Amino acid sequence: MTSVADQVSGPPLAADAGDALLVQSAASAIARPAATERELRLDLFRGLALWLIFIDHLPQNLLTWLTIRNYGFSDATEIFIFISGYTASFVYGRAMRDAGFVVASARILRRVWQIYVAHVFLFTIFLAEISYVAASFENPLYTEEMGIMDFLKEPDITIVQALLLRFRPVNMDVLPLYIVLMLWLPLILWLMRRSADLTLGLSVLLYAATWQFDLHFSAYPNGIWFFNPFAWQLLFVFGAWCAQGGAQRMSRIIASPITLWTCGAYLLFAFFVTLTWYVPQFGHLMPKRLEQWMYPISKTDLDVLRFVHFLALAALTVHFLPRDWPGLKSPWLRPLILCGQHSLEIFCLGVFLAFAGHFILAELSGGTGLHFVISISGILIMSAAAWLFSWYKHSADKSGRAKATGGNADLAGGGA
């Protein structure tokens, strides 16, 4: 995973001077990055996604109501996958242009191996953490709740299935999805070099075929992957398409008042629908035909309503948050940005901390105050770890040991 570094700007696409100002505002947000400066907004929102994922993995608490999944159809996962596709495409797309398909593919596979190793280590530590807690407190419910009961029954078979990414405990579905998407990246970039729009079109066709023919990856011991790669590839490819110039070509559409008002109206509609989930009294206001058409809103197969909700959020964010926004230099947002710049490490740490918080809350039966303390403590630990990783990288760069020419999705932008 990576943070895109490079400023997102490009020439306006409008022909007349009146349109140029509007287009420049949109283009500056999602156009293709330059190679001299980090795109801090991508770091910021990936860091935000990591914080939100951590909070959502905890039992319901006060901070949970501040995450976006309670106010619309999409959640932090969409943010994370889109930015990952954007940054991976930018970094490795540039490598493919400069060094060729074979070398760029080798660098991508090296990154895939790093993510895979991180997943295996996280899996091992996660199992040890849950098993130790369950045995020490004589509470087997932890093993069942966290989805490792099958491992304890048949560890030999389960280990092999885990290495094949078919067995995953609770909260460990994102990295396997990212591994598969990155494995497809060489082909995606090769096709985009020939026609980015055609590649996006093929991605849409695969997404439609997934729904039509129920394409999926099977999981062990039963069921399917919680995040279906055949469906979620659409968001990843869309991010890659934006990085390869698609965002710049869309800048005129995004700058249109019609687009902005439409996005705002859709977000209000999504908010009202989600409100009916928590306030049943509003349910009678929903037309039955609309409910029959909408539900279920599948997260596994990236429902169209979720995808469009993310697009609406992204369009408004790009419009109202320029790349030169002074807040990006604020020390208050620095922890978020640092977490986004070290997303792989922080994600793994967040999974570990989420179970630790879950255990403490279950054993102490804490109320809202303890929920709040655990949530904030987890965020502070993640931020401190990100600062430590950043300090080490800066020190290593100064000594000339960490400068890489291969590019890496976590360093997308200035550092790659």
C-alpha cells in the first residue's frame, strides 16, 4: 500500500476562459501527480481510512458513530482500495514506462510478496493473541467469535489453507483482497498503456459478469471471500484509471454544478436510508418498491449503491479540498498523514489493537468512558508507530540506505 506523492494538477480542459477556472479547481484535486511533491490528500484520507477501520473493528461505542458507515452506503474500505489502486498505478505505471513491462512486473511481485509476508506474520500473531487470551481467561468464546475455531480443531489443514489465503480470521479480509488485486496489476497497467478507457470498460464488464454469474473465490472451511476480488477490482481499476489521466479528463464533469448538486442529493438520500436502519419509525417513509430494489446492499460484491456513494463523496471532497489547502500542513493532521504514508504497517497494528481492545472491553464490561479511552489509545499508538516508522525512514534516507528506485505503493509521490 502506499501514499501518493506528487502534486495533482494539470492543464484545464475547457476551451474558454470562463470554464478554465472551474476546471482547474477540479483538475488540481485528482489529476495526474507530478514527481516532485507528495500528494498529502491521499496520505490524509488513507490514514483516515485506517483509523476508521480500526474503530469499526471495535465493539459498538461512542466513536463508532463518527465513522462514515453510519451515514451512507460505503465505508472506509472503499477509500482504502481506491487510494491503493491510484497510488499503485501511479508508482508502477511510471516504472513500466521507464523500465518496461518485465522490470515493473518484477517490482510489483516484490511488493505482493511483502504484503503476503505481512499477512502471514499478522495471521500468526493474531492467532497467538487470541489463543493466549482464550486459554488464560478460560473463555473459548473468543476463538469462536474471532473465527479461529477451525484452526484449533485441524491446525495442519488450516495452516495450509491460510497460506493459500482461503482461511482468514475475523478482520483479516482486506490484505488478501489487496494481494489479489496487486497480482492483477501488471496486466491492468499493460492494458492501460494501450487504452485506459478500454481497460476500465473491461473492468466494468467483469463486475457485471460477477453479479450475473455469481463469480467468487471460495473460502475455508465454507463460504466465499468476504471481499469478492472479482467485484472489488472495479474500484481498484477505477483508481488506477484516475491515476493514468482519467481524473484529469473528468475534471470538467466534476466542476459542473449539476454534478455537485447530484452528488449532494445522493448523499442525502443515502443518509436518509441509513437513518431508517437505526430509527425504525422512519421505515414507513421508504417506498416498498424501492426497498425491494435496493436490498440487500452487498458489501461482499461491492453493490452499485456503495460504489456510487463513494464516487459522490470523492467528487465533493475533490471539489472542496484543494491540493494547496493550508490544513494539510497543520500539525493536527500530521498523525493522519503519517499513518497514511505507512499504511501496511499501521493496518497490521490496527488489527492487533482492535482485538486487544475487544478483549479489554469484554473482560472489564466497560461503559462509554472505557470505550472512548480504548479507541483514543489505539489511535495514539498507531500515530506513535507511524511517527517512529517515518523517523526511521528519514534517518535511513539521510544515510543513503533507503532510497529505492523501484517504487512502492506506500511511497507513492515524493518518495518513490
